[in-house]
Amino acid sequence: MPAWICTTCGVQHADTGRPPAHCPICEDERQYVGWGGQQWTTREDLAAAHRSVLREEEPDLLGVGLEPAVAIGQRALLVRTPAGNVLWDCVPLLDDAAVDEINALGGVAAIAMSHPHFYGAHVDLADAFDARVLLPSADRQWVQRPSPRIEFFEDSVAPVPGVTVARIGGHFDGAAVLHWPAGSDDRGALLTGDTVTVVQDRNWVSFMWSYPNLIPLDEHTVADIARRVEQFAFDRVYGGWWGRIVVRDGAAAVRRSADRYIARLHGERPS
């Protein structure tokens, strides 16, 4: 029985003989059902038309994506450390050549994800690497393909020594970031998916309840996200898509972006 993959969000669902009737992730107001109605694909169908792409983002950080892009088009990130590698966020497919290349780089000890839109085929990937999957308890309801590999945490967890995954909320109750102190030449990097999204002007970030449907967050939540992020020292912010990177001064970018967002909620205009 195939594990069905939603063509709109790219999240893999449980193994069943027939496709599910609905994708709860797409029917939630933060996402959407495709204009052609609910549609499904499988790993085999994706593999026939797409290939995995691996690119170095910086030393010990590898971007993992698909060409052509699938669903919302995100890319994952492989963080390499002496204590083991962590895959941050997931894609709907990782082909055999990419699995072999990642295994040659030390494999994957643990998988963690920013939020449900980036769950992809995390069970397939965990099985391929014999890896743990770490998810926040707050987002337990969004797991579409159960697996004994999944372990739930409350506010933070260390997938390997020296790396921290922390729940910051906002986009989802369990929305999370990964802090990698060794990133950006030991100045620190924050990997965010789009729980804190890097915008087109890459000196800034932003925050939303729903990106495709343009539903904002409230002042209290945005302030709380900024406060939670400030526990970490980091110079660089890696968003969820190729090129979405705040290259320097990332911690200040998050703070000034939160301040700007809240000012606009109050109707303030730049002087």
C-alpha cells in the first residue's frame, strides 16, 4: 500500500489502499486545497519526474531540495556535527542517489521540523537513515503518518549535543527553530523554515499565521516569538527556500522586524 503524498502541501500520509478523502493540513486555514481539488501522488510517481538536489550552503550545512520543485517548493537543511548529523525540515522525496551521498557524509541521526507544512516524507527519510524524528507535543494532532520513530518534546530538545530545537509558536503552536552555534563561522545560525520567514529584502524577516492566505499574527504572539529567539546567539538566519538567508546580523534583523511588525499593527508609519 502506498503512503499517499498530498500534491498541494507535499506531506506524506498513512499507508492505505486508497487515497485519503481529505488532507487536514490543507483544509486548515493556514493552507489551502488546490484549485483543482484534493489530489494525491506517491513516492514512485515523484521519483519518475523529479530528482534530489544537494548544495552546500556553508561548511557543514547542506541544502536538500527537489528539481523541479514539488508542492510548496521548500528545501531542507542537513546540519553536520561531530556528534551526528541533523536533518532540519523535510521534502516530499529523497532519491536513492541523495540517500547514498548523505550516508557518505555520515547519515542522519535525527530529523526535526519547523512546522507541519514542512513535514514532507519524514517517515520515509527516517526509515532510510534509521533516524529519530523529534516533534513538539503541541503539534501532535498534525502528524499524518504515525511512526514509532517519532518522539515528542515540550519546549526544547537537543537532537545531538551542541544543537538545540526550540518551540517558539506563532505560525503553529509547535512552530520551532533550530539553533546551530557552530554555524556562520562560529557566530551561530538559526534555521527557521517559515516560522520566522526570511523575506525578499533579506535584511528582514516576518511572521504570519497564514502565508498563502495572508492572515497576520497578533502583537503578543510576535513579541513572544522575538523574546524566545533572543535566548540564542546567531549571526545568520536560514529560511525555508533556496536563497532565503539573512547573511549577517540575524539576531538584530529578527528584533527590528518584530518591532516594525508591531508598529504597523498600531498604525505607525516610518518617519
